[in-house]
Amino acid sequence: MKKKLISVCMCTYNGEKYLQNQVESIASQTRRPDELVVCDDASGDNTVEIIEAFASTATFPVHLTINEKNLGSTKNFEKAIGLCRGDIIVLSDQDDVWHPEKLRRLEAVFSESPQIGAVFTDAQVVDERLIPLGYSLWKSAGFGGREQRRLAEGGAFDVLLRRNVVTGSTMAFRSDFKNLVLPIPENHVHDAWIAIIISAAAKVAALPEPLIKYRQHARNQIGAANPGIKRQLNTTFKLCDRSVYLREADLYNEVRERLRRAGETSVSSDLIVKLDAKIDHLHFRAAIHDHSMASRCVRVVRELVKLKYHRYSDGLKSAARDILPNRLPWG
């Protein structure tokens, strides 16, 4: 069997503080990458110099592109992905540390089945000094056994339609899907977009192994909060502005249009129906607080009976959030 080429796709921006740890962990892989593609987003620190110094000693090609102006994370990843020449594209942040077996384990998953289009893994959440914080990335995200089993059974699209559980720094995908994934819509996070688009056309695998140290620091773009009871309560009772739901609806509308353009040969019409239902549910949630408390209760119960909160939101937690008054007595 012909060996698959692996491209590591890294985006950098003012990452000098932690970047050396990351590139050293990539160099220490038991299965070395076939190339490292780096797109720097007009950094103003020593990021470029660190990459250039690393490239001079690396045992694999390092391709550095420096943007003339700042593109932002999403468009920078779009550019970097487009420059990758490997059969498998492995996404990388600039501030994590990889387990030495990461690339070998990812390659093995793709080798198991040609139907697998993307893989993502768990991660050990650590602080700035790489000291474990006592929980994993999946635990922080609430990605538990039920959703893991559903995804393993081929239901990745349904899981991701409900909510994104994929973190880009743990993800790899086949380059066959570049044309479907690119371009990435502006104002959307690249990992959520890539995950759900590929899940519509192929299987997505989830490895429970924590194959990276996911560093938490003051400049994290998203991060992974402690999944304790306080966070659970805050998440449950946090009221969202309607714009949150409308932006999410816009993302899924973009997904729907991209899949429609892909054609029926690669995408089931059933998925389009599910996307339409998801978008309708998000518009329902965006408008719910225009109604009185009594009216909200009736409308939310109807939506619950149709199982839409369970299919497209976080079940009873989301329903409770929509019934609550616009202003809570404690905040």
C-alpha cells in the first residue's frame, strides 16, 4: 500500500512565548510529518524567526508563508490548508504540545478505513507551565459516552448538528475534502466548519486518547474551562442574545448551501432536510424572548414534544434557558 503523505498545517500569530515547545513536539514525533506548512499572520514578535531557525534544522520540509496583512484565524487556516500537499492534513495550533505518538495514531486510524474522512482526539488540559488542570478537553466540552457512541455508529453529522465537539488542534482530515471545505466562510470558526462539512460526506472518527497537551493561557482564542458544577450552572442559566442564535443559523445555512453545490452524488438529501430543521429551530430560539412568559412556556413545550431541543440544542437545559425571563433576579 502506498504510504500516505502527512502535512502538518500550523497558523501562527505573535506566538513566540510557546511556539518553540510546539515545534519541538512536532519534530519529536515517532512518525515524522512529510511537511510542516506554516502561515504567519503578520506577527510583530519573534514568531517568524523561531520558525526560520526550526526550519534550518528540521528533518522534514518546513514551508513558511508570511501574510502581508492580518487575515484572522479562520482565513489564515484557509490559506494554510490550501498550501498543504499531503494526503492527510493535521491541524496545529501554535501553543500546544503534542504526544510523540500523535501522528502515528492518526495515520493508523485513516489506514483502518477509506470511509473515514476526519479524525479528532481528546486532549489533556494544562496550564501555561504544562501542569495538568485535572480534566480533559472532552470533559470540558461535555462530550460524553452517549455522543461518543452515536458518533462511532456513524452519526457524526447528527452529533455535530446539535453542537460542535471538535477542537481544531486535535483534528486531521483527508486532503480529498479540500475542495469541499474551502473556502471557509468568514466569521465562522474553522474547526466547526471543517468537521460538519466532512461529516456530511464521510465518517468521522473520535480517538479518546489525549494526544496533545492543550495549553490554557490568557490569550486562548476559545479555551477549555473547568467542567465543574459552577460552570454547569452558568452554562444552563446563561441567557443568550438573539444574535448568537442568528449567527449560528447563518453558519448552518452556509453549510447547507455548500452541500447543495456539492451535488447529490456525495451528499444525501436527508442531510439538507436536517439542516433546514436546525436552522428553523435556531430562528425559533432567536425569537422566543419576544413573547410573554406564558407564551414562551407553551411554545417551548411544543418544541420539546417535537424533540427539536434534543436534536438541535442541549435538550432540557436549552429549553429551561428559553423559558427564563429576559433578566434574572441575580444578574
